[in-house]
Amino acid sequence: MKRRVFVRGIGCVSAFGRSWPSTSEALAAGRVAIAPVEHFDFRGFPSQVAAAVRDDGAQPDRRRAMAFSAVEEAWLASGLSVDPVRLGVFLGAESGRASLEVVLRLSRAAGPGPGFDYDGFRRAALGLGDRMDATAVSPAAVSSALAAKFGALGPCETISLACSSGAAALVEATRAIRAGEIDAAIAGGVGADVDPMMLAGFGLLGALSSRGVSRPFDAHRDGFVVGEGAAIVVLSAERGAASVELAGVGRSLDAHHLTAPDPGGEGAVLAMSRALRDAGLDSVGYVQAHGTSTPLNDEVEAVALRRVFGARLADARVGSVKGALGHWIAGAGALGFLCAVHSVARGELLPTAGLTVPDPRCELPHVAGLAARASVDAALCNAFAFGGANSCLVVRRA
Amino acid sequence: MKPVAILAASALGAHGADWRGVAGLIRAGAAFASPCAELGGVVGAQVPVIPAAIAVEPRARKLMHRGAELACSAMRALLVGGVTAEAQDGMFLGVGASGIALHEVQAMVPVSFEGPSFSQARFATEGLLACNPLFAFQMMNNFTLCHPAIRHGLQGPNAALFSRGAGTVGALAEAMAAVNSGECERAIAGGADSALHPITWSELRRDRDPPAVPGEGAALVLLAPQAAGSSRRPLRDVGEEFTGAGSGSVGLLAGPGRGTGGQVMGTVAPGASSAEAAGLPARSARVPVTGGVPTASGADLSLGFLHRSEVRRASPLGVRETLSALAAFEPSGVVLAACGAHRMAEWSRSVVAALPASELLASSSIFGEALAASAALGLLVALDLLREGAGRAALVVAGPDGELGLVCVSRSAS
């Protein structure tokens, strides 16, 4: 028999605030955090808006600062006391960033023209060594620092699975608790991608909204908007006062395309079905969709949801947090998970901001405008990544 | 947790594209490093030309960073011997941060200047137009996993664990758990990465004192439930013959010693940061590897059994627990994949103290510091010890992020 995994505490840093209550209240009210980027000159970029977290800019690694804050909130809420050896850290994170200035200086060192001056580049790289601190740019730097700060001596994993990273980290934490390797885990994801190189990269792919609006499942959606933040939970085998448990996990690969989902949604169907089967359920009351606001992804996710639930989908409601807070990339799945937990714990179904004209091809029982109230026994959270890596999570009332 | 069977394995490293015989190469003091053009002549343990039988076609390679390319070739090598990839197979890899595609940035920069000053507006227009719109693919860490998964139609459970060392041990642990729990019937696990990227190398150089010898590579194993490994068949060679490093290799080794009684086989030479500085240690020599593209066979082939794969924090307690678990397993050979000479020395002493009668091999002596690939390549050195006749072998991984990995393999499931 599997050990049960309870959600003991939640923490969040978002463009709405530095706590989950401040974030969820804004989400419930249908507010949108997306705004013109102020801390960097994005004139001329394919997209000039984002849901950015305001900070003092003094932190060498913004990912770490956000994650620390979210973990402190979650840990305090958990009320846990656990043997450090039995506490693990599982975090979804991608690379931090060397500053644009460093990248530019390196690039110029490579010389003009088609040839690449490797020797010149090497010398420049050495000279800039103190600005390329691996402890500030390594994906693993955040989880490692969290483990040190919070005294976790159990397994410490960093999942770099693009948009699935945060959800996949929760999958790994669940597995470790179920297997008895640990008793509790700090798990979640962090994204800090309101950054020139990321906006350039995603802009080049044509993935960003040219209108600067995130409107998942809307007929006028035209791409996603980058957001950032940290979403963390403390999971435990000990129930305590927890009202929600992480009951099912499922993962799959599309095996289809680097950026486009399988048109039939096969990979998404597999991951959702596996998570539901793991939880012993065939229906849920709320779905926190991946819902990126990109034309193809939303349509395929809607197809996949209808394939998985069929007529039972009518009993559920569907929301996507990305309409309000943008796409957190490595943190996205973890943020979605908080919304799913919130639906079960509070009976408050967070809406899809920006959804005003539902796309008929994305026909789903949407929650739009303000949050809906309903008693929800179980909820599903989807996270689908570039490259076709899918992770799905099912929570239910404990 | 129950041991799982290792049905097939493949490796790409500085020595070439086979894993059989790598333990002997370490004992012999083999060295395969040579000056890397990409690093302005810095000596690195670079993978030689990949045999056509397992190479990625040039068109597909344009979308890949080096780690993904190596993973794809290792995947083809895993399958070329007759094992087939099944749609429901899981895939769990340790992956690195590949870094930005430098030639793309180089294309952006000259057109992004307005006179002597960089213009963000020009960067956002002319700059972006000057580079390959697909370059973003080369920046994504998870594509080390997704490229081979897409190419071989894998739809099973998966995870890409970032690793500068022991994360790959975590990937092996996840794969083992997925197989044991029935989440998938078989799982492909391992790691792929390259430190032969100017920015990565700069970071390594900054981190290490003395500086590291950068390396690259990929290694994969195919895992299945214990029962699948019940029979043992001879390995068979397939594919073309080739040799390891080309001419001009210089040594990485400070000198091999005997394998037991406290001496470490293969110690990374300090100061090997350039061809001139590295020099040629007196006892190092280039040893060509000849052999087949890595072997595999039918699904009932067993190379051994994976007993445990675990990562701890390198705290005093974690160190004690790891050494205790290592000693309890009683391996006759221990492979050490430690990042940096200091960790190497520290762990050499610790392992020798815990297991004075065991042979100790430093896998980075031929593979260099290959980051996420280091632990995977080290595992195959341990498998090679089983192939030579050892009953049990272990891998200890000491990573730069304060983590400690232990992997245990044996010839039998018990």
C-alpha cells in the first residue's frame, strides 16, 4: 500500500505579492498582473510586457531570492518538525542568467565576421569569470542553497524539464515519500525569465503574444506572456492538519515534435490518465489547465481533456492561471498545483483571466471573470513542456 | 528497493564509443585529451569523431546543443545491437545547462550596435533577424532528453534532472523506482553533457583550484525488472571499427598506481588548463580503443543488476551514511567520479579507509570532468568491472553542489 502524501504548507512569490494569500486573492478577483516591463528597455522586442516580480535588483540570483521567500512561507505554514535526513528538496528550475552585458562582451570577443575567434573568446571568458558565477546561474544552485538554508539532508533534486519542471519536481517528491526514502519534502518550482535573452528566444520562436495579452482558450489568443515567481509546497507523509493530499501523478512524452504538441493530444491524454489512475479516480471537480494562450497548445489541451473525461467533464470547471500571471516556465506547473490545492482546500475555483470570447475549438466548462465557489473533492493540474514532456498531478480532499 | 536488471549499455567519451575495457584503460594510465579548438587550445577530453552508424544527421544536429547530440548518439548505440525502443519505455537523464549557442549570439551582436553603443532596439530587430530563429532550442536543458525521445518514439514516464555531478545518480534512482513500481516496464537512464563550451569551461575554471580538465560524453543503460535479467549471454559486436582520440593527445594523468591498498588509479593532473601547461606526464600514453559500436543483444541479455542509486547531501552525516552503505555493499571495485582534484583526493582517502581491499578507479582520468555525463560514464566503468569478473562494484560521485551519490551494481540480483 502506498504511503499517502499530504500538502502541509503553501508558499508563493508572484507579481501580485509575496505570499499565497495575496496572490490567490488577486487571482480570485480576476486581476491581471501583466504590465509593460519597467526594469529593462524592451523597446523593439517581439513582446514588451510581462508579469514581473518587483525586487530591488540587488540579488545576484533572483531565482534564489524568490524561492527562499516562498519556502519560508510554506515551511511556517506546515508546522512540521522533521529529521533533517528525512527531508528532501525537489525543485523545478532552469538556468539563471549571466547579465546581458557579460554576454555582449563575450560575443564581441569572438570577433566580427563569420569566423569565431575561440582564443579571443577564451581570454575574454577568463576575464569575466567573476561575473559568471556558477552558483548564480546553475539550475541546481537554488535547490542546493535551499537544502543548506533549511537544513535538508535528504535527496536534493533539480528538475530541468522546461514548462513541466515544477510539476515534475512534485512527482519526484511524491515518489520519494511514497517509497519511504524521506518523510517530507520541500517541492515546487521557480522561474525568473523576464529577461532579455529569454524574451528574445521565445519571441524568435513566435511563441509570445504580439498583442501582449495572455488569454488562454480565448478565440483571440495569439501567444503567451512571460511571467515569473516561485511556488512551493511542503509535502509530508504525516497528515497533521492537512486537508488536501497529492493523490496521483502521471508523466509522459509526446514523442512528436520539439515545440508543437501531438495534434491528437496523445501525450497529454497519457499523462492525465496515468495521474487519475494513480489516484484511483475517473473524474475531478476542477482542472487547472496548462492553458498557455498559444493557439495550438490550448486547442490540443481541450481535445485531450475531452478525450480523458468525456461526459464527466461537464461536472468539472477549468481555469488557467496564466491569463493573470503569465507563463512561469520552470515554475508554471508548481503554480498550477497551488491553484488546484486551493480549489479543494477553499472551494474557490480560480478563473482564467483574459478569457472573454471562448474559442469554440476549446469548448470547456471554463471559469472566467471572477472565481467560482464549489465544493471540490478532487482536482487535476496539467503541465506540458516544450519538447513534449508532460506531468500531471491529482489532488483530493484528505 | 529491489534490484533491477541492466539489459544494455552504451557510452561515448573521450576514449571512443564503447565501454568495455574502460577499466583497463584507467589502470593502464590511458589519456585521451587533446587541445580543443572551441576552447582556444585548452586541453579537453573531447569525444572523437562519432561513427556514422550512430551519428546524428547534420540537418537534425542544427537544432541540438552538444549534450543532446551526444545523447542521441548514445541512444542509437544502445539500440543498434538489436534492442528496440518501446513506446512505453521511460527515460530519465541527468542533463547539463548547455549554454547559449555562441555563433548565434555572435551573429546578433555586430548588427545590434549603433555606432559605438549597443542598442537594445537594434538588438530586438536586426539582431534577432540575424540569427537562426531556432537557436532557442539549443538553450533548453530538457532537450537533451526530448531529442532522443522524439527520435525514437518514447512516450513513457520521464525526467531531466539537472546535474553537475550527482543529479545523474538521481536520474538512475528515478528510473529504478519507475521500473520497480511498474510505472514503466523498462527505462533508459543515464546522462549526457559537455563541458567543452567556452562559458561552461570558464565556470569550471572559476570553480576549481587547480582547474579542471573539461570533458564531454554520454552514457545510457536500459533497465528492466529483475526477472528480465535472469539469463546471461555473451556480448556481440556490431557496427564499425574505430579508434579513440586522434593524434596530438596529451596526458591527463599524474600517474597510475596499483589498484588496491590505498592507491588511486588515475589522478587528474593539476594545472592541465592548456596544451603547454598540461605537458605529458611521464607515464601517460595514448591507448587506442578498438572495438565495436557499443553492444547490446536480445532483451534477455543481462549486464548486471542495479542495486541502489542514492544521493545525499555531503554533510558529515551524509558522508557517514554513504560510506556506511558503500562498506555494507562490499564491492571489490569502486569507481570514483569526483568533480575537482580536491574532492577527488578527499574521497580517495575516505573510500580507501572504508574499503582498504577494494580497487579504486578514477573515471575522470580518461573522461575528464564531463558534468552530467560523469556519473553515467562512471557507472559503465563499474559495469566493466563486472564484465571482468567482479561480483560487485560501486560508483561514488562527489558533485560540486554539495551532493554525494552512490550507485551499486552486481553480477547477480541477490
